[in-house]
Amino acid sequence: MKQIFFLIAVLISICANAQFDNSSENWETLADVKYEKSQDEYGEIYVPKFGDEVQKMNGKKVSLKGFIIPFEGMFEPKHIIISSLPIAACFFCGGSGPETVAEAYLKEEVKYTAKPVTVTGRLELNDTDYDQLMYILKDAEVKID
């Protein structure tokens, strides 16, 4: 009987921990985006069209595990860019797509680190402001992994 209770306790612990670490799944879900050609006053642009599951995440608390991207002159302690890939393979430096990066507006300042981090915040989808990335986390917090 004690073995059954122990097994149940272990399973509950595994399930509880699994539901909090869905950051890899979130990047996979965010990859569901297509682009539609359009025009603005400067010429041709590509407007993101988010998949159904991505749209369901809009406004929800989301965790993304990745790497802080240090832009010269752009790194701000409360406004960072996180990439699902290390800097050598990120969207800006390698061959990845824009769905692999997100902006994060942080509640508290953070110092740059090359270590993996998990950023948790409220997801906003952006398909209108081309001066920002298409994924934005507001009221975000950073945990160094």
C-alpha cells in the first residue's frame, strides 16, 4: 500500500513540474505563422498571419526559454530580446526566422548573461508596428536557468 502512495506522489510531482515548463512547446507553437505580402508608404512588407493556436496565446501568460540577444547600443536592463536559439544561430545573426525571437518588457532590470534564461510575461501579438518584433512579452520576469 505504501508503494502505491509513493508511486502516486511521484506521478503527481512529475505532472506538476511538467505543466510549468512548457517553454519549448511555446516556441514550437509560435512557429505557426505565415506571411502575407502587402504595401506601405515605403514599399513591400510582409505582414504576419498568426495560426489559431498562436492567437489563443494572445494576452495569456507565456514562458519562453532562450538566450538574451545583446544588441550594441540597444541592450536595456528592462527591455530585452530573447531568442530560442544561441546567438550564432539567432534570427539576426544566423538563418532563423522572425518567429524565433521575442521582445520582453521587464518588471525589473536584468544584467546581460550568455546563459540560458526563461522569460515569463503576458504575450502580445504584433502585426501592425513594424518597429517592433511580432512577439512581445509585457510585465515579464527573467529567471537564469
